[in-house]
Amino acid sequence: MNITNFDSAQAITEYLTSDISKKLTQAITENGQASFVVSGGRSPIALFNALSQVDLDWSKVIISLVDDRWVGNSHENSNELLVKTHLLINRASEATFIGLVGQQESAFDGISEAVAKITAIKQIDIMILGMGEDGHTASIFPCCEQLTDAMSVDNKNRLIATKPTTAPFERISFTLNEILAAKQVYLPLSGEGKVSVFESASQLTDYTKMPISAVLNQHNALDVLLSK
């Protein structure tokens, strides 16, 4: 885990825009394509807008989501809508997007279809993670019944459906194993509250208390970017 402190959230955005662009271009050069898996929420909007204007061969980039709420893709809480609004525009409109949410009534019924859709992503080149105040990451919440399966080293499934008790909506999410297998993971965190949660999580040995702690302590190519 590499930890870098920045003066502001804007400074983090500027750094990530440059570094992600370089890594996407490198992956395209080496493999003919690149995979870029992102998180939702308000925090990455500035980054998405900046990346959308970067001059690279977006036609060779596959973009997907770390997780999403099981809502329609026009719903205000849809991560897919967020990405389509702020990232898949300008130059990045040429990228291929793979959404996770299907037409099924329940996320638990939609897993098979979602897994089939992400077969185009052999391995994740770049992932942007988020973290909640409770230490959840992706849609792996400490409160959900699916926590053990989502974090199990024996779980060979790439995606899992979850139903948190402390947040609305069923969710679909990449599993911990898939997060740990990503070639490069970024965790940008801004604000004293998020930094404090990060500091607590990084000290945990019981990863189920704060699922992000498993990533902090086990990922070999994790860059944590902090600004208070």
C-alpha cells in the first residue's frame, strides 16, 4: 500500500487524471485494450469529467462498475447513470461500457447475466475504489448477510448480490477476490472523516468489521490518496 497526502481533493483529481491516462495507454500498448472499473458516488465526478477529455484511444477501453444499486439505469441512485453522464462523454464516449444491472426484479436473480456480460474483462487493469464511513467498499457492507461469501478466499465467483441493512437497495458487486486481483487499485479519500476511518481500518486484523481493511492490508498495488 502506497499512501500519498495531497493539499486538496482537486490535487488528487489532477494526479489521478494524469496517472490513470498513462496506465490506460500503457495497457492498450501492451495488450491491445484496457479495462477500467470505477465506483460511483459524488466524489469521482470531477475525475470522470476530467478523464473524459483526455486524448487517448478510448475505443480500446472497456469501462465497468465496481458495484451498483439494483435500480433502473435512469434512477437517480444508479451508478451506471452517473458514469454515462460524467465519464462516457467527450472523447471517452468511444469507450465500451458494460453495466451490471439487468432487468430482473432482484439482484440475486441477475447475477448470472451480469457475470456473462463481464467475460470481456479478463483482468481488471485499473480500479477506482470508494469507502463508506462504516468501512464498506464496493457493495461489501459489514452489515450484510452476504459478507462472508463476498470476502471468502474460496469464492470463485466474480460478482455477488448483497442486501445491506444499513443502506437502501439490493446491490451487485465485484467480490473481494476480484478487487485483490486488479492490477492497479486507487483509493482516493477526502475529508477528515474519511481519513479517520481509513486510519482505523488500516489497523484492523478482523477484516469483517470494515471490509476495506482487507484491501488495505492485502492488495499489492494499492495507491491511497488522502486530503483532509
